[in-house]
Amino acid sequence: MPIDITMPRLSDTMEMGTVLHWHVKEGDEVSSGDVLADIETDKATMELQSFDDGVVQNILIAAGEQVSVGTAIARLLEEDEDLTGSPSVDAAPQTETPKPVEQAKAEPTAEVPTPPPSSGGARVSPVARRLAEDHGLDLSTIQGTGPSGRIIKRDILQIIDATQETEAAVVSTPQSTHVVADVTPIQQPLAPTSPWQQDRTEPLSNMRQIIAKRLVESKQSIPHYQVSMTFDMDPLMEMRKALNEQLSATGIKLSVNDFLVRCCALAMSEHPAFNASFGGDCILYHGPVNIGMAVALPEERGGGLVVASIRNADQKSLRTISQESSYLAKKARETGLTMDEMADATFTISNLGMFGVEHFTAIINPPNSAILAVGAAIEKPVVRDGELVVGHEMSATLSLDHRVIDGAMAAQYLKTLKGFIENPASLLV
Amino acid sequence: MLNMAEIDTTETTPPLTQKRAKAPLPDSPILLGWLRQMMLIREFEVRTMQAYQNRQIGGFCHIYIGQEAVAVGSIAAVNPDDPVVLAYRDHGHALARGMDPKYCMAEMFGKIGGCAKGKGGSMHMFDAEHYLYGGHGIVGAQTPLGTGLAFATKYEDEVIGEGKSDKVTLCYLGDGAINQGAFYEAMNLAGLFDIPVIFVLENNRYSMGTAIERGTTMAHALHAKSEAHGIEHAIVDGKNVMNMYQDFKPIADWCREESRPFFVEAQTYRYKGHSMSDPRKYRTKMEEEMEEQDDCIASLSTFLQEHHDVEPDAIKQLGRQVKSQVRQAVEWSNQSPETPLDELYTDVYTDVWGPFKGTSKPEMLQDENE
Amino acid sequence: MTVATKERVIEFRDALREAMSEEMRVDKRVFLLGEEVAQYNGAYKVSKGMLDEFGPRRFIDTPISESGFSGMAIGAAMRGLRPIVEFMSWSFSLVAADPILNNAPKMLYMSGGQFGCPIVFRGNDGAGGQLASTHSWCVESLYANVPGLKMAIPYDAYDAKGLLKTAIRDDNPVFFLESERLLSTKGHVPEEEYTIEFGKALIRREGTDCTIISFGRPLHFCLEAAEELAKEGISCEVVDGRTIRPLDIETMITSVKKTNACVVVDQSWPFASVGSEIASQIHRYCFDDLDNHVHRVHSDDVPTPYAYNLEQAYLPNSHKICEAVRSATYNI
């Protein structure tokens, strides 16, 4: 029997997956463990491995196509099965014993029977490309319905039609209620409106869809509240400077965030409720302390953000944390993270300090019960020992799931955190 | 099986050849004109070879030296408005027909001044003013064309003009073309439709490097080929312009009068190779020397000196004239501008459409019109 | 063009005959030659009765000698006569390849503009029906490669007459490709004098979703396919190119820019064909307007088979055209 390979569920939130690239083609022999394809899930690119030995009989989903989890995407024939025996699923429907005359193909001779494997990148028909440009549509966000996921005219027109319907609906309301007896011509704008001045609609990318869905869920279902605290950053900054001088030969450069990862992790071991999830009828206390680190993705990769997971952060040195976090951040921005590199965070830090943001609040990343929104360490007049001096201060705000953590618990956690931040020597032991 | 020797063909098929009285020889000025034409052709061909070796002429180039009497004698026997169509060894006929050597040379130089604006080259000499319907590069291709030209003259005279056919077409071919199917089809049609075309077979005994015996059945009775199509035939001396004319003139007159085709085998010899790249390994030096002893220019100049009191100096003077004329033709060709790139898309169609720019006449005809 | 008056329906072959007869009446330079054209009244009865009107001097039965009589006609055309050469079948023109390809289309160029060749070669092109490979030639792709000739392929009686009259009046060699299978088809041909300019394609059916380009007989299948596809909601625009040289690529481009999809139907073989040439030009000029690559329907790339079922499978038909259009418009 042929073995169907289906779109795997590669994360708890994954509902659709896109085959980014096939590593095999029809007729290839594969062994268990061989990589068959790269699959893009909601947040990551993952390798799809074969579980069986056999020959790839059919590739059912071309690179670039998105299908629901569970959909067959390829078919393997086990050894000794006849490759030519079963009909190809993506071929036009045919009768079992085709009659020669009716067998006529659209292009009997001029066509190459099997298209070469995709070299990556979305396929777009020329007119679809032109229409998308004319209407300011981002092709990378459009799912093609043509062969091999090619974006075709119909795909673009559907988006344009949908947009126009929406616009028409909006416009029609005032028209229907606004009765003007003496119609005067509407003054036309002096200059023609250039395309980028006009409103435009951009369909949601995979990631944007996921972010929207999950954060709405989070904000609607979790009773959020925020608690803020200001930290004296001078000791930490001084230590950071000293350590970075020592480490300069190694190429490692500790960031403020690296310190915060360790601080939060250590504080979490002291406050297990911060390493827990709301379980409906229970509270789930996690074993490992895994700190999630929000990483914004660059525009050219479609924007959005992912959360990289630094596992067992409470047991890792600053140096290890720094290496891991810079590796993960770079990889996230450049090639994307694997599921493993993003999974299982139990607490999340979102740091906008590098952008000069002083204070903000974050939405909890489920199933975490807390997220820390970190602002910049800012040089400002501070009172130290009764004297007004210039020092570095940083404000951080916890968003909390009240179902797990109460306000006093939050205050306790922040106090512990403050202890680590303002006495950074404790981080070294 | 029939024994061929027992069949008396003369009774069932009357011979299609008759003794015709030779035409009288014209006066000495005409004969001197022939001599001058033959000398011009020879000098022209010598300079053609030189220019070819100087790379001023490209492509294929076929030299007529040795055969001058055929073109000059036969063309002298017809009217200036009788159509002439040629094979690819065509420079001699073009000059004999009256084309200015400068247009002929410039054509080979691939210049705008050429008779076909440099688009035809050595093998394709056309001159509408002189009813010269081209040299044709594909062996034998000109024979249906010649039949068609003659068909047309007859149609013009009889169907459109509602009078009597009054032209005869000269269609030259080499002995190589006699083996081409097109020639047999042309003879069949000419015989069938009473077409006044003379197929002038210039038998120089070699089709390229193949001696006629090696490539043609009945090589020593080629008239059998025309007899099969019911076409009159004659063998003429193509190495002597006077014999050529005297035998050819009555044939041409008969064809014109009777509106019938004719097959003339002019026996001749080409002194040079088939083309400029021919080393002539297929024949002996001795054979060439013997043939060259019976030279058309030498025999006519001797005749003129012996029978018309022409001074040797007068003949030398002719030699100087043609040398100078050909030198001028070469100079003119050198100075003629290259054919402009504009011409690439001219003369493809008569009308203007797409990239095509219509047609324009060569300078040769514009000169004539002035 | 014409002002259509009362309907006058005649056969395609009658339209051809009218074109020739009318031109022969007004121009004595025009004459016709070919096999069985006169006494036999034409192998396909196109020239029926013309011998009686024009006599044997202008209506000439030739022996089976295509190379000879084609060459002869070309020689006559060089003199300014305007011969019409009838090939009983274009399949037989191959033995006349040298005169019709090497002489007729090149004469004007080779002579530097001195001698044109106003001649029409006409006859049946394409499969007649179980004639097997040597007698079923579609010469359009083979011959259209040659500059210097023009090529017209009429689809109906109206075009047959109008295009043939234009061909006879043209000062250049015209290859006029008729179809045996169309000769008995009937259409409206007005009494009035008219000609059809070369290089002007005709939109035979308007549509919005896919442009189907073809010439001559396959247009019948294209229109059939368009009807069938309309039931599926696919609206096809069928363009009759009418002439291959000159090719009215502008009309084709305009149509493809509208529909964004294109299928070329060419009854000759696919390799280096009229179809591939049009596809290439459409790809070039409509690149940013195409929603899919240009699809092509041809005869299969094999010699024409004799067996009925094989021949049917080999030739373009409306089923294949439908499939191609569905594929080109992503409706499979």
C-alpha cells in the first residue's frame, strides 16, 4: 500500500503549513530519517523527515502551496511496489483505461511533462505580478492557486474585488442616507492622487494571522494587569562594562538583555508561580525555566515577531545566555527559527529599550502567566543616599495573568528581580 | 528482351536535326566588335580572379575564360529585347549582353553600385534594361525559368497582343545541368507547349570536377536527351565565335518563326577551374594546353588580320582599351560605397510593411533612365 | 471592405472560382496553370467551367511536373505576367521546393529590386482525410520561414474570395493555402466587388477570458471549442489571423492584453512552427499581460497516420482546444 505523507502538526498552534521546498522529487528513493521537505508553520521553518523507506511516488503539493494539517502532501511507495501502478493524484481525472482519442492532452508535444523543482520564491504569472504592482499588493502575502502555487490573475482579482466590495459597502452607507436636492459637482482634488497616498489593503501574512489570532485570544481570555518598577542600572552597567572588557578577546558582548534573562530566570526559581501556566482547573508548574525572548523580524522577512526560547536559563551562565540569545536573534532575523528553538518558553521578556522606549506594557504570550516589558536604561538625575546625582534607571512592567499570580506575588517577584539587577555580583555565582 | 541493334529508330522517329544553311558573316566592324567583347570578357575575368585573390570578391566565383565565343556568338544572333537567362557562370554573358563592366564588377565587390546592389554577387547578374533575367546559382534552376520567360513572350504577343509570337529566349546551361530533373521537366513543357526557348548547353566537358562521361549517359550524343522531348537540336562549335554565330543565327530565326524550342550543344572548354577554389586535378595539363591552342580570341584576330586587313596594332589598341575599361571598372567598384545597411530590408517585398522597406532600383537602371 | 446586401450563399470553391474569374476578366496577364485544372474541371472542381470562358491559352493543363511548371510560371512572372499556379495539393509542392522557395521569394532581392515575382501558388493544404503522411502536408510552418513570400489561409467563402483577389493583385509571390475540407462549406459572399487586405486579422468571436489564435480550417474547431467553453463560463475570443505573412500580431496582442491568456491552434507540426512563432511573439509583446504561458495545439509530432482513429487523434480538434484553454485559464 502506498504511504501518504501528510502535513504534520509541528506546533501546538499550527493549523496550516506551507511546503517551502521539496528535498526530494518523484521517483527518488528515501530512507527513514531522510529530509523530505521544508515546512513553514505559523512561526518556523521545519524539516519534514521520512518515517519510512521507499520511493516517492507522487508529490501532491507543490512548493509554495499551503494546506491544512493532515492533508496528504506526498505519497511513498514501499519497496517492491510498482511505481507506475497507481494513478497520479494531481493529473487530470482519467478513466481507468483511457481511450487513445480521448487521451488528447492540451499540449501533446510542446510541453515538458514534469516541471523542474521549484528554485524557491513564489511563482507569479506576469499579469498577476503587474496587477499586484498596480494595486499595491504584496505578492509574498498572497497564496497562489495556480499550478505549483503560482499566483495567477484570478488570485489577485479576488483580492481586488474583495477590497472593492468593502470600500463600496463603506461608501454606500452615507450615500443612501444623504439626500441632496441640488447636486453640485464634487470638487476634484487638484493633483491626481498617487498610488501610495491612497488607502490600500494588504492581505495578512501567515505570521500576522497567527499573531492576530493568538494575541486577541490572550488579551480576551487572560485577566491582564500590570505592575511596574524602576531599577537602578548603574551597578549592572558598570559590571557589564567590566565583563565585556574581559571578554573582548572572545567576541562575546553581553547585552543588558542577557543580564535580564538571567535575573528573570533566577527570580523565577524563587517564585514558581512565574514559571507556571493556567490549566483551566489547575495551575501547571513547569520544571525547566525557559525564558522566551521576543525578536522583531525585519521587513524583508515579512515583519512580525517570534519568541526565541532560552532553555534552562536559570542554569546558564551570562556568557552562555549571551551566546545563545545572539545566535537565536540572528537566526530568527536571517533564516528563521526551528520549532524547537521557539517552543516551551515559560516566561517572556519583551525589550524595546534599544529603541529608546522608556515604558510600555506587553500582552502575555500564552500559555505563560507573565511577560516583562523592558524599557531603556536611561541616564537621568536620581537620588542616591540623599543626594541628587546622574545615574542610569530602567523601568520594567510585568503583565500578569491574575488567574495565576496576584498583585502581591508580582511585587515580591519584582523585589527579587530588583535584588539581582541592583546587585549583579549575585548573578555570577 | 529487345535487341537494340535490330530496331531501326530512323523509321519510327524522324531525326530532329536538319542541315541549316549557315548565316552569312557580318562585316568587319561587327567582327571587331565581337573580338572586343571577347577580349573585354577575358580581361574582366582576369581582373576578377585578381580581385578574388585580393579578397575584394567573396563567395563562389566562376570564370568564363575559354568559353567567350559561346556567349558573344549566340547573343549576337538574337535581338536586344530577347530574354536571356543564365546559370551561375554568368559574367561573360552579362558583358556580351551589354552590361557595363563596372556594374558587374561592383556586384561582385558587394557594393551598392553593383547591378543588384551587391545582393546577388557573382552568380546572380541581373539587368532589366538588357533583358537579362539573371544568373542562377542552383544548377538547372534557370531552365524552367527560361521556359517561363519564353512562355511569357509568346503569351504577351499572342494572348495579350493578339498577334504573332516574335521573341526567342536564350537559356544557357552547363553540361552539369543536363542531369538535373528540372531540365527534363523544362524540356518536356517547352516541347509540349511550343515554347520558343533555346536551351544553349555549353558543354565544357566538366561539371565541376566530373568529366561528362562520368556523370551523364549518352555523353557523346546529348541531343538524344532533347529528342526524347521532341525538341530540335544541333551541335555547334563553341570555340569559334564565327561558327557559333553562323550556326546559331538560323536556329534562333527558326525558333522565332516557328515558336518552337531548340536544344543547342555548344562544344567548348573552360580554361580555368570550375570555381576559384578548383585545383583542376581531374584533368591533365597537356589537355588544357591543347585546348587553349584553339582559342576563340586568337582565331578571330587571325581571321581579321588575314581576311579584313586589320592591323595587329589595331588589335593591340583594342587590348589597351579593354584593359583600361576593366581597370576603370575595378576602380569604380572600389570607390562605390558599401551597400548601406538600409538595403538589408529593401527588395524583400515590393510593398512596405513590418520591417520591410519596399523596393528600389539599382544605380545601373537609374543611370539608364537619365 | 464591403456593404453586405442581400444574402448570397455559395460554396468556398465557388468563391475561389469567382475570385479567379473576376481577376482574369479584368487583367489578361492573369492565367492559371496546374494539373487537371482545365478539361477535367479541376480535381476539386474549383476551376469548373473556367476553360470554357478563358480557353486553353489562359487555362492550362500541365503534366504532373510541379518543379517544371512552377519554375515556368515564375519565369513568366519575372516578365510581368501574373500566373496562378494550382497545386492539386500543397503536398506536391515539395518537389517544386527549389523554384517556389529559392526563386520566387528571392527574385526581387537577388536582382536588387529589378525583377519581382507576382505569382499565386494555391491549392489544398492539410489533411484531407486518411491520405497518410505524404499527402497530408500542412506546409504553412515549413514555408512561412522564408522571407519574400506572402501567405494567406482563408477560413470561409467570403475570405476565400476577398483574399484570393488580393493575392492575385499582389506584386509579390503569394502562397494561398486552401483546405479540401472547407471547399464545400458555404457562406455569404456578396455580389459586389471586394478585396480583403493582407495583414488584417479578424476577430471571429469576442471573449474576455482567453484568446484563441488560428488560421484556416482549425478555426472551425476553435469556434466549436469556444461554444463549448462558454457553457463552462469561459469566454473565448477567437482570432482568425487570415494571413501568416504579413502576420497581424497587433490584433493578437490587443486581444491577449485583454484576456491575459492565449492558445494558438496551428494544424502543422509543433516544432519550429507558425504556432511557436506566434507564441514567441505573444510572450515577447504580452509578457506582463500573460496569466499563463501561451498554450499551443498542433498536429502531433509524428507523420500523419492513415488509420482513421490515429488520424483523428493526431489532428487538432475542439476537445484538444478546450483542454488547452482550460489549462491556460487554470480551469482544470
